[in-house]
Amino acid sequence: MANTQNPQGNHDPAGNTQMFRAFVDEGPQGGRRQASSGGGPRIGLILGVVAAVAIVAAVAWLAFK
């Protein structure tokens, strides 16, 4: 199998590292966008907890009435 990236046969680990770093640097940007859209389920969880506390408070108030 021929080495198509470097025809002289010299191995350049710095080139591979640079390509890897470019790939890694692109990854977190997409992750940040996904994290900002992940706020929806978090808001739903907070509203669910608030609703549960309100229901428990209402049941306790009716029980002691």
C-alpha cells in the first residue's frame, strides 16, 4: 500500500498532531451549541420540581385543615 500523504516515506508526527488539534478545536464549538439547546430539559426539570413541591404543600395544607 502506497503512502499517499507523504510520498518520500518520511513520517511527520507534527502534521498528524496539527490535524488532530484542528479536529479537536472544531469539536467543542458544536458541543457548546448543543449545550445551549440543552437548556430545555433542564427548565422542564426545574418546573417539575417546583410543581411537585407545590402539590406536596397543597396536600399537606389540606391534611392539616
